[in-house]
Amino acid sequence: MIDPSDPAAKHPETALEGKRNYRQVGGEFLRYLIMGGTNTVVAYAIYLLLLNWMRYEVAYTIGYGVGIVMAYALSAVFVFRKPMRKRSALRFPLVYVAQFLISLALLRLAVEVIHIPQWLALGFAVILTIPVTFLLSRWVLHSG
């Protein structure tokens, strides 16, 4: 039986729209995880390679910079299916500046306080920043 006090009963199109939106965000998040995984593997490989010649903070910074460029292109085209625009291209790195600062703090915490090995510490930081980065990236690319 249909509950007349249920808003979806009065406006079934609202319920359908909500389901579509939920599916859209779910699809975006799945594509984001695929893109993020690919991007992380590339940035991590650069980080590991550079650890042979420099401190972990510098190696991370270089790998991270490469990752930002790759993340913008893949986020716009593959994840959120939005055109690459000047405004979003200029705003997108700000998401990663915030993520960089949070991740760098988590990386230092992991290496120097918790004593996680340098080669593993970046994974710790990345996992903790995924949800925030997704939401901020989505906001930047959907708002143009």
C-alpha cells in the first residue's frame, strides 16, 4: 500500500530523480576509484623511483605534481564526463593542494611518529584522503 505521507508517493518523479542521481554519483565514484588507482600507481612508482636519489618529501612532491596533471585530465574526461574548461582547470589543483597538505602531514605522522616504513607510508596517507578528494573534485568539475 502507498503511504500518502511519503513525499515519493505524491511526487514519484522525485524518487526516480533521486535514484538516478544516486546511480550517477555511484558510477562516478567507481570511475574515480579506477582513475585514482591508476593515478596512484603512477605517482607511487615515481615516488619509489625517486627515493633512490632524494628524501621522501621531495620524491613525494614530484610524484604528486605529475599526479595532479593526470588526475585533472582523467577526472574531467573519464570520471565526471565534463569538458575540460579553463575555470575548472585553474580550480582543480586547489583540491590537490589541500590533499597534498593533509597527505604530507599524514605521511610525516606515519614515518616519524607511527614508524611505518617510508615505502608503505604513502599508501596510509592516500587511503585516508580518498573520500574528501572525490567530493571536492566532483564539486569543482560539476560547477564548471
